[in-house]
Amino acid sequence: MNPNILILGAPGAGKGTQSEKIVDEFGVEHVTTGDALRANKQMDISHLDLEYDTPGEYMDQGELVPDEVVNEIVDKALSEADGYVLDGYPRNLDQAEHLSNITDLDVVLYLDVDEDVLVSRLTGRRVCEECGATYHVDFNPPEEEGVCDECGGDLYQREDDSEETARERIRVYDENTQPVVEFYDESGELARIDGEQTPDEVWTDVKATIEDRA
Ligand code: ADP
Ligand code: AMP
């Protein structure tokens, strides 16, 4: 059976970058609530009678999409996966409790990156609109500017990677998601990895940790 892996870290810590490698190496599904929500930004959630009527309105401001919307996405994705790397969830303690009711984790990774590094990582991020591969204009540039090395697709900048929204997302992370990191740390499950190394060095540590624990 393939491992169930949780990858935690602030926005820009490198979760998506490392998840791509985990998928290739361990044959698991990449379950990412951010991608799932981006594909459903205009979904009508007015029947839930929440502050906004679509996920996109929360996302464009850097706020969390309400739990009832996100939990449903995760329930479905995990029930269909033979092993997964879960990226972008849980983002608060209620989501962490929900997760503990629906699945068992084999490995909990935490990519540790200082806050002052995160903003430049987010504002320089570029993503392939075809295959979702992630680049950085300075730290991990594609061979040809604006073109994906993997599939030749066009690269774009996410709307929420503006400096203002990036800073708000980091604030929301500190308030809501840092307690989730502490929760897994206290339970003794958390494998802390230095996320400020180069992507290849981070990968060496990530791979060794999964092989050791899964
Ligand atoms: P997350 O999924 O945690 O938000 P990403 O994997 O999308 O983070 O990475 C954010 C940005 O930082 C991307 O532009 C990516 O290319 C770059 N990046 C990822 N890992 C590193 C690293 N170890 N060193 C420098 N830049 C990195
Ligand atoms: P990400 O791609 O992980 O950076 O997520 C982008 C945006 O999607 C976040 O800023 C939130 O608005 C929303 N989002 C992603 N995952 C969650 C989650 N687990 N809970 C609430 N909102 C989420």
C-alpha cells in the first residue's frame, strides 16, 4: 500500500514543489485543496448562506474558504486515493480534527521557512497553466522564460501572489495554521525539514524522511 503523507508549511514554503517529486517517487496522488478550489473559484455556494457566494471571493483576499466547502473536497479526494500527499489542508484546528476522523497519516512533514523568505518566493512564483508545474523567476527559472520545461505550456502568475495578498496569506497562516503545526509537533508526529535549502537539498531530506517513516 502507498503511504499517506501530510505536507505542512507556510504559503511559499515549497509544498507544491516537493509534492511533485513525492508523486513521481512514491506513486501517490497529489491532493491539494488550493488547486481544487482554483478549479472551482466560481462554484455557487450561496445555499450555505456564508459571507460570500463563491470560493474565489475568499481566495482573492487571501482568506480561508469555509471548512464545510473544503472538508467536502478532502473527503472525496482521500476516499478515491491509493496513498496521497495532502498539501494545503488542514489549515486550522477544526480541519485537523476532521482529518483525524477520516484517515490515518503515515508521515507528517513540515517545511520550515522563515517569514521574510516567503514573500519573495510567492511574488516570483510562476505556474504552468497546462500541467501545474511550479517555477520561480529567480530561484527556479524555466529554460525559456514563460514556458514550462515539462510540457511547453504557458506560465502565469497567480492572482493571490501579489505582494499585498501574499502578506495577508502569511498573516492568516500565522493565526490559523501555525497551531496545526504545534498540534502535530506535540503529538510527536512532525518531521521538521529545513525548507530554506535548495529544492534538491530539501528533496534529499523529504525522501529520506518518507523512506524512514512510511
Ligand atoms: P507552496 O506550495 O508551499 O505554496 P511552492 O512549492 O509553490 O510553495 O513554492 C513557492 C515558490 O518558491 C515557487 O516559485 C517555487 O519555485 C519556489 N521554491 C520552492 N522551493 C524552493 C526552495 N527550496 N528554494 C527556493 N525557492 C523555492
Ligand atoms: P494554496 O494554493 O494552498 O496557497 O491556497 C490558495 C487559497 O485557497 C488560500 O489562500 C485559501 O483561500 C484557499 N484554501 C486552500 N486550502 C484551504 C483550506 N484547507 N482551507 C481553507 N481555504 C483554503
